[in-house]
Amino acid sequence: MASGVKPRVKVPKKAAAGDAITIKTLISHKMESGQRKGDDGNPIPRSIINRFTCDFNGENVVDVKMEPAISTNPYFEFEALVPEAGEFKFTWYDDDGSIYEETKSIAIG
């Protein structure tokens, strides 16, 4: 597991049924492309967040595949329709097999 990895998510606490809401996500992750060499002359192993998904009540909203050119601390902002109250689940997948998750609930009001 990479050190210092911290996911952050911003979701409105409530919305009207059928509204499109804006969701913002950021994960603190150093990201290493695998192209650089360390002080010892050996390649630094690749370490990137290679996939990000967002599900709402078990249904996929966003699924993004990332490549080594992705920046440090990847940020995503997107809209999602909210048909009912429920829970968003955000998942980031790391090259080392680590999985980072965050959940946020939204109410209809």
C-alpha cells in the first residue's frame, strides 16, 4: 500500500429527485510512472492509481482507466443524476493491488 494516500470526496447532502448534482473527488497519491531512475540507477517501480469508479446504489456512474501520464493527486469532477436517496461509493485502484474506498450518502429533500 502506498503511503500518504488519502481520498477526498465532495457530494451535496441532499438534492431533489431527478436532479443532476456535481461531485468532486481528489486522491492524494504521489504517482510514479516507472520511467524514472532512483539514486541507485535502478528504475523506480510504477505506482499509479490506474482506475477510478463511482457507483450509486450499486449502479455504475463513472469508470475511468488511468495511464502513467496521469498527474499526481488525480482530481475528477462530474455530474450524476440522483433519482432517489442513496449512497455513492467511490473506489480507487492502485498498481500495487491496494484499493481505496470512500462512501457518501445523499438524501432527497
